[in-house]
Amino acid sequence: MEKFQSMEYGPAPEDASGVMQWLDAHGRWFGHYIDGAFTKSSAAKFESKNPATGELLASIAQGEAADVDRAVKAARAALPAWQALTGHQRARYLYAFARQVQKHARKLAVLETLDNGKSIRETRDIDIPLVARHFYYHAGWAQLLGDVTDNGYTGDTDLKGYAPVGVVGQIIPWNFPLLMFAWKVAPALATGNTVVIKPAEFTPLTAMLFAEIADEIGLPKGVLNVVNGDGATGAAIVGHPDVDKIAFTGSTEVGRIIRKATANTTKKLSLELGGKSPFIVFDDADLDSAVEGLVDGIWFNQGQVCCAGSRLLVQESVAERLYDKIRARMETLRIGSPLDKAIDIGAIVDQVQHDRITKLVAMGVAEGATCWQPEIAVPTKGLFFKPTLLTNVHPSSTVAQEEIFGPVLAAMTFRTPAEAVELANNTAYGLAACVWSENVNVALDVAAQMKAGVVWVNATNVFDAAVGFGGYRESGYGREGGVEGLYEYLEPAWVKSEPKMFASIDEKQVLRSAQDDNSGVDDHIEGALGIDRTVKNYINGKQARPDSGYSYAVHDRNGKVVGEAPVGSRKDIRNAVEAARAASAKWGKTTAHGRAQILYYLAENLLPRRGEIVAHLADFVGPEQAAVEFDATIERIFSYAAWTDKYEGTVHNPPFRMVSVAMKEAIGTVGILAPDDAPLLGLMSLILPAIAMGNAVIAVPSERCATLMSDLYQALDTSDVPAGVVNLVAGKASELGKTLAEHDDVDAVWCFRDETASSMVKLGSIGNLKQTWTNEGRVIDWFDPARGEGRWFLRHATQVKNIWVPYGE
């Protein structure tokens, strides 16, 4: 027993000679992979080094705007032929990728370890098998989607009628170089897109080896293009006018830059950004298992993981016991050469990152935290950082709020489940979370309350190609993997065929405020009407006069004054957002059946007023359209009442003894800028899916038809719609939309107006990176149920949370 206890691990180095020969065969120099060929020259280069030794691995060409342009042109030229292939033919290429990854698994694993610094055990046993899994999984989707026609895919799936977005620009990080490559490339190719991808400048080598694999399987020229370089190269991809979509994984700071750069374009955008994930341990948890979970949660890949469990929240009664166990386990961790199969913690990827970790730990100590590191040997050469435990951390301290991206655990305590939830959600991020408890009721109850896209119960850092991954809030939007991830590379087939609408109505001409008239009321309105017919805003279930104190004349289609509407202001939006925020939590927890009943009741209360509402609507669109529009609105209410308890989540069955419950959750508070055409139907076609899925809304109706609000809020008042669930604020869409987009308590903004409004909303969303959904100025046929209602709308009204739950002994 004594000998067993004193046994030391001997060195078990992986043989890297094969990879070194491969590097030497290339002369330790790599260009780009464009249009099926490797480039040979470049005016500029950068170096890829082994972070564990400082050894130069290879020199890499620095991509310039001309390189990006050639790659995009190659991808564009290859697109028609790639989409002309059958689904089966594309599936065979993806299957071939999977088989070749398995064939070259050891070479890929060693090269990844040399370039990134992570343990060979991780690259060999986790990264590379998951790369192959993604290509296998998406080969299946390519087969099921079928052929691409003018009307979208022909396969028998929920994605029928969707089409590829086109040329996709992808930018990936250095922490999981090849895995992120697979996460991006596999779904893009499976869905019929062509790709221009930029690996991280620190870790481009496995992308170069993968490009060789593309040659091995005979992938058509131009379908996959790899351009190396730094942030300037990425900016060239983002800014290229012939790229249809950008998919980015990286820091939240860079995500904001990309959101700004794409705001004035029609590029589709998905962002997988930073995180500060909570690791919650209750007093009834198996503490030893929780400690092993922590090893995977924060010291996996040296903590250089966006979803790392970097915030430990432990129930106060067991905190010291858990800390003791953590310290004891940290003493057994081995740090050293990543090629040693007995090593737990490898090297930090670059000196810049090493310096950042050092600085943040020092800052945590300065702010009152207690720092503890184990007495373990650390190589004197290379970029290594000891596993670190910070206790006595205040929830507002820098190390509790900022992403460190290193092997540093910040620990805090809580007393009750409610406090645990509050502390866990006390972050701008929302990528992942872990909950450890032997009480399944507590675990699932807390998991459901997490503002995070992925929650692991009694597990951590479990991934599979069939299960979506992505964040809430400033952790970005969009999903990687699963059917959710396919949507990021698709759009309804009819969207691009729609013409651009004319610019929205001239607000200055429509709105008459006191800035143009001292009285705020046009004299001829008062004379024409005789009585006050001023419509008010509708906020928190009550009619509310505008804070501005001003109103404007609303004219019918013949120029006759039919009433007045309020000129809403920033304060009106503020009040409406506060009301929506307060209502959204309770409304989101209302059962789907309960929400359906209220929507049916709304239709029931609108129907007896058909004649009155049609007459009001006819002032703007004529009697024929008014009648059709009203009837279509009633039918749309019935449709979304029906959808409330049928647009459900699913249960994934990954290849482990776990299930993943994919829950479709409300986003929260949604701002809506309604269209000018079909003023009643267009407005309701946006409000209805949002509230059907449990969101609360702040809607800005068309300026020229804003008096219609009075017909709606009278119906809302009598239909049991809770106060604050629907708020209506009239006024200048450009001003109110900007306020909504910039408001940090608004979770999403939908804009179905002109291109200028779409750009304004996207620019305004940068602050808290709220989700935006716009028509990009395109006409929407609101009278066509295939285009004006259904899953496309419901998908934007929800976000998917995947809760992983283990089973068995």
C-alpha cells in the first residue's frame, strides 16, 4: 500500500516526429488555401510557435484584402455547382471528411497540441473524436435535407422550404482550433453554402492539414477556402460585400466590432462569445464528484474555455469542506509538457494571454480575494500558469465579473437556492452553467432559471454535435450544432426573391409636434372634429398620455384628418420597458395552455367589433383590404394560440448515458417596429408570436395609422392580457427604435421597416448585444400565411437552452 501511495507517474511522451516531418515537408511555411490550391507567396508573414517550448513551428502568410477577395470570388463561383449537387452527394463529401479525420487522428492531435499547448490527452480523446462526430452528424443532415431547388430543400424535414444563405465568412478562435473549424464548416457545407474561413493567428496549423484533407477527398474547388491572418484579415472577411453571412467565435469585445461592421449590410450574423459560467454546488451534492467536475470545468484546456466554470458558487454549510477537497485535488494535478500523456495542464497559448491572467489574478487579490496555488512543479521554460483558487471573492469584484480565460477559479458562497440563482445570473454573460445536487427537483428547478444557453446537471463540459451550443445576453446569439445550428446557415427560400420596399413614410411630414406648432394641435383638426379624439399610448395595461405632451394629426389615405396620436419619447419607452420587464418573468412562466386561452379570448373580443375596426382601418387602406386584413388578423390570432403549446422543445439522445432537454424559452422583452403596409395585420403578426412564446413587447405602430392603437388596447383590456405584456408607444420610429435598440433592459428588437431602420436597430444593439431581427427593407406579404406567420417567427421569439442530465448509476 505504501508503494502504491508513493508511486509517481513516469514520463509518457507522445512521438511528434511524424508531425515534424510533415512541417519540414512544407518547408515550415504555409500560405492560404484558395480555390482548391495552396498559395506560395505573401508579402507579410507571422510565426506559429509551440507555447510549451517557444520553438518555431512554421511561418504563416498574412492574409491581405486581395487574398480575401480571391477566396470570396472562388467561393461565389463554386456556389451554384455545390448547390446543384444532390443532398446525397454533399453527404458523401462530409462523410469522407469524417473518415479522413479518423484516419489522420493521431497526426491531427499531435499537431493541435504542439500549436495550442493543450494536453495530448485532451486533443486525442476529446477534440479530434468530436471533430469526426460533427462531420458524421452533418453528413446525415445533408442527406435528409435533400436537393436545393428554387423553393428550398426537398427533404422531408421541418427545414423544407429553407435555402442556403450563400457565401459564408467564418472566424474562429485559438482555444479549440480544429474543433471550432468543424463546428463552423460542417453545418455550412451540409446546408449547401460555400466557405471562407480564417483560423486564429496563434493556431492555424490544423486548418492547413484539414485543407490537405479537402484535397484528399476531392472536394470541389472553391467550396472551402482558408485564409490565414490576424484581425485585419478577419475584418476584410467581415467587410467584404459579397459575403452573405458571418459566423464568429471569440471575445465579446470583437463581437461588438463585428456587429457594428455588419449593421449597414444585409449579412446574417451569429456570435458565440465570452462567458463567466457559474458552477453551483449544493450541500447535498456528491462533493468528490463535484471536485472532479471542477477539474474538467476550469482546468480543462488550462481554463481557456469560453464556457469554463470559472465562478464557483458553493452552499455556505459545505464551503470549507469543499475548499479542502479542491485544494487536495489541485495538489495532484500535473503541469508540464503537453505531449506527455500523464500531464493534466499544458501551456497557455501565448505570452499576451499569460500576462492577462497574471494581471487579473493580482487584481483579484488587491480587491480582497485570497489566492491559493498548489506546491507543484512547473517547467521553467514555456508559458505555464499554476491552477489557482481565489476565495473570499465578492460578487462584484473584477475576477467575478470579467472573463479571465485561464486556470483560475473564483469562489463565492450562498445560503438558499434563490440566492444561488441570483448570484449565478449576476453577470452580463449567459453561455453555460453547472448545477450539482443529488436532489433532482432542486437541480432541474435551478437549471431552468439559469440565464444560459447550456446547463449541465452533475456534469460539465459535455458536448455533442446533435446538441446545440450557444449563449444568452452578451455571450452572443445563434447556436452551434444540432438542428438549431443549421438555421444559422439557412433562410426561407423566398426571402431573397422579395423586392426592396420604398423608404418608409416621411416622419417629419406625418408628425406635427410642438417643435413645429406652439399649441401642439393643428387648428383645423379641432374644428373638424369638434371633440378630442386623441389616442394615448398603452403602457402597463393603462392608457398613458405621452411624456412629451404633444400629439400629431393622423390623416386618412385622402388626406383628411381622422384623429391624433401621441408623440412618444424616450421616457415613454423607458416606462414601457419597465412594465414589460416586470411582466415578462411572470408571463414567461404562465403555462402555454394559459397563454393560448388568453389569445383565443383576444380574438373572441375583437370579433364583435369587426364593423367598427374595419371602418377605422378602411380610412387608411380602403374598405376591401380592411375587411380582408381584419379577418386575416383573427385567423392569425387563432394560429398563434394554436402554436403556444405545440412549438415545443425536444430531447436529444447523444452517444453518452445522458439526455439533453432542449427547451424553447422566451427571450424576455422584445421591441417591435411595425411596418407601414398592412397596418393592423403587420403589427399583430409581430406582436402575436412574441407574446405566444412568453415574451413581453414594446411595439411602435406605423406612424400614419397609429390611431388604430385604440382599437387594440380596448380589446387587450377585456381579454385578460396581463398588464405590461403588450405596450404600445406611438411616435417617430427612428427615434423610438433607436431608444429601444440602445436600452440594456431590452433583449431583442424586431424591425420590419426600411433598410435605414434595419441598420439603425443593428447599430443600436451593440451595447448589450441584444438579438435583432429585421426584414432588411424587404417587402413581406403579410396576407400569405407561408410568409407572414409560422415557425420563422416563432424561432425568433425563442431561444434554446440545452439542459444535460445524466442517468444510470
